[in-house]
Amino acid sequence: MDLGIEGRIALVFGGDSGIGWHTARRLLDEGAVVVLSDLDQERLDAAAGRLDAPEGRLHAFTADVTDLGSLAALRERIEAATGPVDILVQSSGITGAQGLFHEIDDAGWTSTIETDLLGPVRIVTTFLPHLRRGWGRLVLLASEDAVQPYDDEIPYCAAKAGVLALMKGLSRTYAKEGLTVNAVSPAFIRTPMTDAMMTKSSEEQGISFDEAVEQMLTEKRPFMAIKRRGEPDEVAAVIAFLVSAGASFVNGANYRVDAGSVGSI
């Protein structure tokens, strides 16, 4: 499928693994020039090596989404290497503080919101001038948790709900300039984040990793009609569509990639 993005510059945050890495691979296959960004240069370089991109089509630069100075430095490196960004995919984030509300302290709330909500705010603040040039695509990764909160990860749920509100507000402001803004909300995807969650659950309960996954599907995600974890490439496929030329009339939308996990329509 020709997405009409050949030669476009795409910046993918959270690009060293999971959804971000698979998104980068799809965009490279469509002829885009891709910049991967995450915290650790060694991990980024390894991720870039696995993509095996043609010369000049892939760059890997670190940045800290909690630091405006770090993001400004990233913008300067990208401008020097490729020119301004046309496509921005924000898929970095953390699980954050977990537990029941009365078990989470102020530091847990602060660290979660700092990364999962203010991180996207800072990213958009930094790169919005690039995207306001007559054609742009911005996709923010939210979560099923944004609209169907769970009692043991309320800070993450609140942050992701904020991401949806951010997306909707941006979509109303900049569409007239040719910038579309949308969100993708995955549920229980096979990523390092959910791997860590299942490993912790299996160790705490003295059960196998696979048993922890099955328990999650049965007890905590009963509406997931497709009874398995999603694959990151299944999320990347939706992101790739949203940044394509063919999605020019899709704006302010939240695409759920969740096997039906959200119980409402």
C-alpha cells in the first residue's frame, strides 16, 4: 500500500522498541526518512541496526521528554541532519506509579504525569513549528485506560486521559493549517512495558509468565474478544495509516487497537 509519504521526515519517540520501533519500520518501508528518539543511545543504535535502513534514511538521536532543553537540542540535530519534521509519532511513556489510590504518594503522581502527560506537551511545544508548514501529521499514543480507568494505575489512566484531551484540542486549533492530530489507544500489547508487568505479576503470585497473561485476559480484560496480547505491528499499522496522505480527512480521532477491551462504544 502506497501511503504517499515517500521523502517525508518522520520523528518517532519511544523508537528503541515496541510500538515505536515497529512504526519506524513501517514508515521506512513506505519511503520516509525516520528519526528514532529515546533515552539511551546504545539501545537506540541497536534498534536502528535491526531496521537495516538504506544510507541516510534513518537517524537515532537521544532526548529526554521531561526536559525542554534536551528536546530543543534534539530539534537542532534533526534540522541539521534532515530538515524539519513532517510526521511526529509520540509513543514513549512509562507505566508509572501503581497501587490503589491511597497507596500512591505525591512523588508517584508527579513522576507519572511528568513523563506521560507533560512529556507529550513538551514534545508538541518543541516541534509544532515544524508541523505548521502546510502539511503535517501528529499521532499521540494514549491507552484504553484513558476511557476505562483501572483502580491500580490511576496516575497512568489520568495522564492518558489528558493526552486525549490534548489531542482533541490541538486537532481543533491547527487543522486549518494542514496539520492533522489523532490518537491511538492500544490495550495489552506485547511490549517491554507489558512484559515487565507480567513478569512482576508472575513473580508476586508464584505462577508462570503465560499464566499471568491468561489471568490478565480473564480477570482484568474480560472484554478483549480476541483472547491474546496484541502485537506492536498491529498498532503500528494503524499509526502508519493515520500519518499517510490518505488520512487527510481524519482529524481529532481516537483509534482503539484493543481487541474490544473498552466495554462501551
